[in-house]
Amino acid sequence: MNDTSSIAGELIAAVVAAKGKPLVLAAVAEIYAAIQGEIDARKPVCAISGKCCRFEEYGHRLYVTTIELAAFTAQLQAEPVENWNGRGCPFQAGKLCGVHAIRPMGCRLFFCDPASTDWQQTRYERFHAELKHLHARLDVPYFYLEWRAALAMLGVADH
């Protein structure tokens, strides 16, 4: 087995086990609620441009942790957009997010608003550290992977 398929097998097992633990899902929901509180207080501008989902065009990448993937897949009901070309997010439909309610932390904290750059970076680091600690506390193996690669490993979207 090569490294990628070994990692994929370990990731799948970790995500499946984690999404079956109500404490994991509740803990992720608590962190996401805290993030929303920070957003509500800061009020960053969202122009609904869809740039945040067009990774290559906007020059960024989205990374996720095991427990974020567990929470996401536990609630996922949408399918990736039809004829997704492998660029950007497979759940972006036009300028909108097809999984907005269950999107990962990086999506929640990323705003195209230039005035938010420093704010969102410090919040990302803080909440990522909290997510990382949850892995240890809740006995969930920690993976930190690029979003589309993780979705491909989980069989959610072809990469």
C-alpha cells in the first residue's frame, strides 16, 4: 500500500469513528458557535462574490482537520456540483456555497474583506489550536489535509 492509500485508509477510519461520537459533533458545533460569535462582533464584509470558494483564482487553500471532516460528513446531504472541474470548491454553485450551514472552519473565517486579514489569521490560529486540542481530548486521530484532497480520500468528491 502506498503512502496516499495508507493515509486515506487511516483518515476514513478516523472520520467514520469520530462522526459516530456525539461528543465530537457537539464539540465542533461549540467551536463553530464561538467562531460565529467572533464574526458577529467583528462584522467583516462579505460581498457574496464567491471568491472564497475559487481557491486558485483567489490564491488560497482550505485545510481541514479530522473532526471537521467528521462533523461535515455526518451532516452532508448535498452532492458536489455537477461537472465540477476540480478547481475551487466542489460545493460552490454560482456565487453561493451549497453547504454553507456545515462548512469547515476555514470557510467560516475567510473573508475577502482586506480589513479582516489580520483578524481572520489570528482567529484561525486560535480556533485551529482548539480543534487540535479536541482531537487529543476526544481521542480522535489528528489529520490536517487540503479540503479537496480530503474529500477525494473520503469518496465525497473526485479530486
